[in-house]
Amino acid sequence: MNACPTLCRDCLARFDEPPTEGRCSACGSPRLVGHPELDDLAIAHIDCDAFYASVEKRDDPSLADKPVIIGGGRRGVVAAACYVARMYGVHSAMPMFKAREACPDVIVIRPNMAKYKQVGEEIRVLMREVTPLVQPLSIDEAFLDLGDTAVGIRHGVSPAHILAALVRRIEHRVGVSASIGLSYNKFLAKVASDLDKPRGFAAIGRAEALGFLADKPVRMIWGVGRALQSKLRRHGISTIGQLQTIEERDLVARYGSIGSRLYHFSRGQDDRRVVPDAPTKSISAEATFETNISDPALLAERLEPLCQTVARRLAGKGLAGNTVTLKLKRANFQLLTRSRQIGAPTQRAEAIYQAARALLEREAVGPSFRLIGVGASGLTDGEEADPPDLFGPDFSQDTAEKQRAS
């Protein structure tokens, strides 16, 4: 019988085989993780559990056993739901009115993004103490690569041990819990982190990957959204195992470039590296209305402050964008996005607004809208923003700097 290395996540004791009683023989904890490849897997995905809600419960212990959602306004959506609220069927991205219907006693807290960002940065610091190879995905999750020889030598223990100790430090020092997914690539690590929430630790090894994936729905593959799911379903494909029977050239012929991803991910293959501090691809802002809006003039009024927010965020990150994207959501939740390139990279709210306004004038027709958003992409260094010659010979560098500071 193959050995199954096992780790206690509370006292970090290691065993060559799972303890017979299902509890750690050193401390008595049932929180064990065992896997035949546990000592050989080094790519991890760490995801905080119901992060926004967990931070609020940390700061107000009276909320500990109560259903809490982070959101606001009857027309908004749930940004995060604690696990108590999830027992009532509440989930993130659910419309607020539906969440209140599902859980009438729910406690609603307005998002405090500055606080959540600060807590996320504290967690990121702890991650970087164990490895420099940390790739954030969002404020509360990241990939880590612990396969570097120097990391192993410095810590003298397995990646699984390092990760369990890290999450324990996050709980003790920051006050929120997190779940770990451990595998040999990023795709499977992220899949694994969802298998045992909250406070989970799951591993997927090479030997089991094909069989593990076979009966899973195709939506589990990163990049497979509703539209592609529907297209796959029309072709009789609903599970990853069905993709495993199709050649790569056939998938590419049917579905374009994403067909190659379907082929490799369905077989547990993913050669993407963990890239520290991956560059920001876009910066955006959006607003959900309390009541639907159909008047283009009112939509334009709501658009302008969002453009100012995007401009501030660009300047704050030292970036400029040369593509502006308008986002609209109709009353029936149908999402519409349109993009437009502008002449040169900008940080100016007015330039972003003019490009977005032109898109809005074309698209804001017909039924009313419940949400509007704007984003900037095609990002470059902020030093390239708003060259003076765009604004004529009288537009001095001092004027450009004042515009960027506004």
C-alpha cells in the first residue's frame, strides 16, 4: 500500500500514515490533511473565507453567530456573505432584495474597502515572508509557489507544512481564516481551495487528476462562462471527462483559441507560472442605481464621477490607459460592454468621460438600466500620460501636471 504522508494543521506534527483514530496523536486535533503526494506538491492557492464578512465579524464579535452580508441598497448586490447567511441560500453577486427575502434577519453592512484593503495587505506581507513567489488574484486570494529550492532550504520542511503554518499565523495575527488548495499547477490549486471551505486544506496530485476531473462540470475550467457552457452543452458536452476524449485540434476548430485551454486543463495540464505582482490589466469603477434609469442625460450624470474615480486610481498607481470601456446592465440583468481606444494614454477624468460619453450616447437606448460602469485598460506607465501636444501649443507641462493632480 502506498504511503500517505499526513499533517496536523493545528500542531504541525507530521506522520507517514494517517493516525488510526482520525485524530492527531500529538495534540488530538481532527484537522488532518493526508495525501500520497503531500510532500511533492508545491503550487498553492490561498483564499480567505468570506473575507469581507470575516473582517466585520472580527471587528464586532457580537456578529459571530449571526447572518451577515456585505452590500448596500435594495438595488445593489451582495459583495460577500458569511457562512451563516449562506445556509439560507444567500451568495455573493445575489441581488440585495433576493438576499433579504431569503434571510429576513440578515445584518447588512456597507462595504469598507479601505479597511479590507489594509487587511489584505497585512495578509500579503505574511505570504511574502514564506516565499517571494506570490501572485495576488484579488484583495483576499493569491497563488504561491513554494517549489523554489531556496525556499525549501530556508524552511527545512515541506510546502504543505509551510502553508499550514502560514494560515495559522494569518488566523492568529490578522483574525481571519483562509483555505488552502495545493497541487502541481495553478488551475488545480485553485480548484482544490474550494473543496474544503471554510478553514480547509485540500490537495490534488498528478496520479488522481484525470479521474478527479472526469465527472466535474465544464464550468470548473477557468474561462468557461455561461456563453461557452451553453455552446458546449449544445454539442453534448457537460463534464470535463467528455472534453478528455476530444483531440486538441478538434476543440480549437470548434471553439477557437480557448479550445487549447479546454484540452490541457481537462487533462490537469497548466504550465502557467506563479508571477509575483502581475501587472494590473485594467482599472474601473461602477455604480448600481436605487431605481432603474433610462434617461441618457441622467446616465451621463452618473457616469462623470465614475470617470473621476478611475482617473484618481490611475494616478494613484502611476498608470495611464489608452482604452476606455463602458459597462451597462439592463433591468433584466443583461450585461453590455463597449470599448473605445483614445489617441494616447491618459489619466485625465475629462478624456475618459468624453470617450465613455460617446459610447453611452450610442448604447443608452431602449429599456432602462440598473448599473453603469467605466474602466481604463491598455495600461502604460503614467509618465506617458497626456502628452502636451494633444492639447495644442498653449498647453504647458505645468498645465498637464495640474490636470493629472485634479
